[in-house]
Amino acid sequence: MNYAAINAKLRAMEAGPGEDVKAAAACICKYVHIRAHKNFLLAVAHRPQDGINFYIHQWKQLGQLGKANSIAIKSILGAEIDLLNILWLYRLKIYHRIHGAASYGHLIPIRYRLTGAMTQRMADCESPASFLEEVGKGPYAKDIVFPTTRGMPTPEEQLAIAITKRYQAAARKYPNSLVPALAFIHSFRRFTP
């Protein structure tokens, strides 16, 4: 598939007045001729608040996007899933005092760079301090630092920043894929995990 028309449309849309995310996705989809690609873009634009089912469905759809798109999108989607699982584990510990195996029902059952052992160690941590120490040992230590002082961004804000940076970097790295369109759609929505 030739992505030149999509990239030209994205540049034109960036220069023009803002639209809402659903209108932007519909406009981009006019230039996408493969049904699986259209469905993936529209699903991202219409993402429901129930994240677990959305991420499971999107992860399964990666195989239908072709090898180049699958490789490009898998790194972003996988990192987003891992970061959300870390954030949700943090929330479960801080706000609900849930530890151990009881945490797994609240997580997305997909692992990208977080191994099952890392996730288990994070879930088994009894105190927030030990949890933060375990996160610091993992692959996402630089992406999310839980606030220790006032004025630091909240974990949710840090998550949004980390995912936005990943979309932008992947859009530059894979210009001939769906990633620039996904990055554009992502820029419209405020990330609310």
C-alpha cells in the first residue's frame, strides 16, 4: 500500500483547524484502501473506556495488518499495555490495597517487555515503596516515575507523555506504515487510562 497520500493528508490536517478524533479518523480512512487497516484506525479513534477488551482485540488484529505494520505497531501497543498494567498495579496497591494474585483480574493479559515474573514480583509487593523499587528495575523505569514530591506530574500524566513520545518516535521511524496516522489520531485524544 502506498502511504504517500495518507501522509500528505496528515500534513494538511495538521496545518488546518482542529477536528474531533472521530471526524479525523473518518477523513484519514478515505485514503486507506485495505479493510483491516481501516478497521484498526477506526477502532483506535472510537476506543471505549473499557481498556482491557480493546487492547486484547487490537493485539489480535496485528496479524491482519501485514508484516511491516505489525512490527511497527506492536512496539507501541505493547509498551502502552505494559505501562497501563504498571499503572493499574500501582492504583490497586495505593487505593484498593490489593496484592498478589488478586491483582491479575484487573490487568490486561498481554505481556510485551514485562515478563510474567516481573509482573508477579510487582503484584506481590506489599508496600508502595517496594513496588516503586521493583518498577525501577524494569524496562520502563525511565518512562514512569511515581511522584514523591508535589509539582511532579501524576503517574497518569507521565503515562500519557511516555506513550505520546513513543507514537512520535515510531511515526518518524516508520513513515510508510499506519503509525503516522495512529500518532495523529492519538494526538487528538487525552489519554485517560
